[in-house]
Amino acid sequence: MSVRFSSTGLVPDGQAPVSNLLRLLDTVMRGIGQVMLQNNSYAGALFLLGIFCNSVLFGCAVLVGTLVSTLVAIALGAKPVLVRDGLFGFNGALVAIAVIYFLQPDALTWAYVILAAACTTVLMAAMLRLFEAWGMPVLTAPFVFTALCFLLACARFGRLHSTHVLPTAGLPRAPAIVEGTVTAATVVEGLFNGVAQVFFQGSVITGVLFAVGLLVSSRRAFAMALLGSLTGLLVAWGLGAAEPAIRAGAFGFNSVLTAVALGSVFFAWDRASAAYTLLAAIVTAVVFAAVSAALEPLGMPALTLPFVLVVWLFVLAGPAFPGLRPAPGA
């Protein structure tokens, strides 16, 4: 028996399995698109294409994570409009790709991925209820908290093995030094890698496809993503971050999300919001460095926690500044 969406949830529909499958596919693509705050299935499809161009393994992880978290939301009776817009899918997409990125991708790890993706759905629902009273967005917080929990738990599970990509736990090392020379190639690669790293992808081609996906969905989101990536890159360069990290886009991806959120989703576009968005993108790069250093003793990555913290702060502060106008529907 197949099911279909209705105003109250999913109901049996034995006569339209193809349309139900297409609707589910559209919902999954929207979930992938929502990673960059885009409720657009075409953007999600281009994001997925970009990931598959870089890694079939990561592409499969994103599909599995988004599908699992979406189906769990459906099974538990979440509001259809929230499910349809992909709001229960994007955290599952991110946690799946993070687990596969940081752990050896064996059969047990894939089971771990499914469990983690299911948990993001429950945490998303809880945080939606909690934050509703404050008018605050949940963003990728369920992904961050779930991923950190599941990755930290590996220290007590002997059958889950981390990859060399996961930071080595230890006390902060000697003060950082300026490493490498930033060239034009560094800037170009870092610009698009900063966009690609939103999904943990280190590929210029992937970053370009992500940018095209944003352009299909929203010209402003496209512009904000490039602005955010460039801002994070320039801040890191100006403050003396290592050239390999700048080239890899490590300082850009959180600023990408911050700029897209504040510059194209939560505030109406004008001079005040442009300055506010730029300030937030700059701050995000600094917060990324701080969070990375703070989590280093635990051997944990910063993920998108800097983006979450900065956007929460700037959205919460917004009503105190009369020059800032909320975007329609925000």
C-alpha cells in the first residue's frame, strides 16, 4: 500500500504510487536544499549532483540521511507542511555525511548513520517547539548536537573507527604561525571550496555546482554565499591563518551559511542589513577559529556550530535595532 500527503498527514492511496514517489523525491531534494536554507528541489538536486561529482560515497550518505530523517518525521506524524518543505531532512543529510566523513564507512557505521539521522528528527521537533516562543530559527543545531554526541561516543565503542580526518584530541599546541603564501589560485579555490565545505566537500567543481544551485533558487542567496565565502577567506588571510586551510575553504563555509541566512532569509535587504550581514560573516570566521580551538582537546570538529551561534545572536539582537527590517515571512 502506498501513501500520499494530505492536509493532516499521510493517507493510503493505492492508485497513485508514482506521484507519491515523485512527491517524496521532491521532499528529499528540498531537504538537501534546506542545508543552505533553500526550499527548492532544483537547488537540492544540484547540491546532490555536486556531491556525487566529488564522491559517490558522500552522495549516498546525503541521500540516506535525508530519506531516513524525512521518513521518521512522516511516521511520527510531523506537520506535513514542515515535512514537505524539507525541514526534517537537512539535519539528517548533514549528520549522515559527517558520520561517513569522520568514521570508517563499514556496515556498522551505516547503521550508526541511520540511528543518528533518526535522532535529528526528534531533536528538530523538540527545538522547533522550544524556539517557537522566541521566534528563533533552529538552523543546523540538531545536526551539530547529534553529530558531536555520536562522534564523541565512538571513544567508548570499539567497533566504530574514526578516520584520519577527525582531529586528534589534545591540549592546544604552540601559538599558530603564518604558514604558506596566499596566491590568486588560493583565493579562487578557497572561494568555491568555502561553498563546497558546507557539505564537507573539498572540490572547486562541487562548489561551482552548489553556487549554480543557489543561483537557480535565489540570486540573493547566490550572492550572499560568495560574499560569505570571500569574507571568511579574507578574514583568515588577514589574521594569518595557514594557507592550506584558506585554500580548503575551512574558514569560509560557516560564513557562507551566515551570509545566506541573514542576507537573504531573515532580514529585508537594504544598507543596514547589508552591513549587519557583513559584520556577522566576519565575526563567524573568528568564532570558527575560537570554536575549533575550544573543541581541539576533545578531538572534535567545529562543524556548523559557529554559524548557529552567530546567527542566533544576530537574529535575537535584530529587534533592538530599528534600522533592521525583518524579511517578509521571516
